[in-house]
Amino acid sequence: MALSLLEIEYLREVIKEVNVKLEALEETRSFYKVELKKEDLTEMERNSYLSALKAIDQHIRGNRILIKVRNLTKEAGEK
């Protein structure tokens, strides 16, 4: 099943948005990792950062899967 040019263009725009969000998530993840190294965090703060990191990692994995799908779609569109 081949995609139309309109569908391919739509996917490209979605991927651009995902890449921007992915960069922001990666920056936030880096910040949280630095914060977790602080020894004066309360248990509640530490748990909050760990929970946030888990959620961020799940989003990043999901976005990377979407990018892989995009690459496959791009290859199919070129054929």
C-alpha cells in the first residue's frame, strides 16, 4: 500500500513536531538527572524526579519508534 504525497507530507510535519518535543524531553531528562545527584533532596523530591524520568523515558522511546516508522514510510514512498 503506497502513501499519497499528501500523507507523506503530513507525516513529515508530524515528525518535525516530534523531533522538537524529543529535544525538549531530552533536555528535561538531563536536568532531572543532575538534580537527582544532589544529596539534600527529600525522599518526596527524589521520588518525584524518578517518576518524571520514567515517564520521560517512555515518551522518548515512543517517539523513537515513531521516527523509525517515518524512515520506513520514507523508504516506501521513494520506491
